[in-house]
Amino acid sequence: MKREVIITSDGSTTIRLLEWNEHYHSKHGAIQEVYHVFIKNGLELFSDNTVVDILEIGFGTGLNCFITFLEAKKRNLKIDYVGVEAYPIKDDEIQKLNYVEELKASEDRSVFKKIHSTNWNVKEKISGSFVLEKRKQFFEDIEDVGIYNLIYFDAFGARVQPDLWTENIFKKMYDALKEGGVLVTYAAKGSVRRAMQNVGFTVEKLAGPPGKREMLRAKKI
């Protein structure tokens, strides 16, 4: 499927799938979306100086991972990060992403490069307190049980990939979380919320990122 790198409303880049007219991040602001959905309403639930095990559904451009690294460094969090992606982006696309510049993170440019250059399907130490495992895997093949504190659910939207927003997938997410674990996603469709609730999640609607009225946060009680 043909893809192109575009500039979103906050100046940061994302990738657009032309055939689907679907974006890896919000066209209203890629960086703004990550901070609102996954950091403010996800990572910030966890206290400073703690260990957080994270599963990302849709590793994509690596932006969620890179921002998590930056925020973890500020708060002295120890992160074990697993990013699942069936179709990794290409080197020439990575070169066009402007996240280091837009985040004013030039001192961590090597980290962004390392996030993308590490081998797939092995755990790699990105820093002393951040371990990354990129898995080349279909979401339906995830079989983890009771491992994660936090899930970033960042799959392509239900409009183009409805099979990724079903009870079957959310049951896998529920099983993968520890008790008290949290899943956050940009999505807010009623069918998605009901699928989450039907597998056992307690779900709340929250204010969405720029360009979106609502988002969902689900907790495993």
C-alpha cells in the first residue's frame, strides 16, 4: 500500500496510507496526540521512580516509544517496552520523520535512531532504564498473560481495520494486563467501548486530543 510522509497541524510528521486515507497519528497534531492520549492519560497515572511494563499495539513510527523514553527520563521511570508491529516502516520513511527536531530532543537523537535500528524480536537495552522489544507480529497472535501495567492501543482505526477492534482482540489485551493495569486509546466509538466492557474492562470516556471530542481509557479491575 502506497504511503507518504506528511506534516500534521502541530508541525510534526506522520505517515498517511493513501489508499485508505488513514494516518499513523492524528493529522491534527501527531506529537500533541501522543502526549494527550498516551502520556497524560496513561503514563502519568504511574508514580515517579517506579517500574512500568508497557505494550504498544502499533509500533509504527516509533513516536510513542520515543516520547515515552523522554518522559521516563524526566521522571526516573524504569520502562520495559514491547512494541508490536506487523508491517515495519522503511528506512527512507524514518529519515523523513522530524520528531527529534519538533521535540527539541537533539541530545537524544541517537536514542531515536537506536529505537529504529535495534533488531526485531529480541530485547534491546536503549538506556540503563529503558528496555525495548520490537515484535514483528500480528495483534491476533499476542498470547501474553499478566505482564503489562499499561497498553497503548494505537492500531489503525475501525473504519479501515474493524477486525482489530473486536472482543477477541480486547480479550487478549485484558489477559495481557496485570490486575489494575490500564489500556488507553484515541478511539471512542460505542462499539469499541462495548467490546472492551464485554471482556471485563471498566471503561471511561475522557476528553480527546485536538480534533477529537473523546477517547477511551479501560482498566482491568
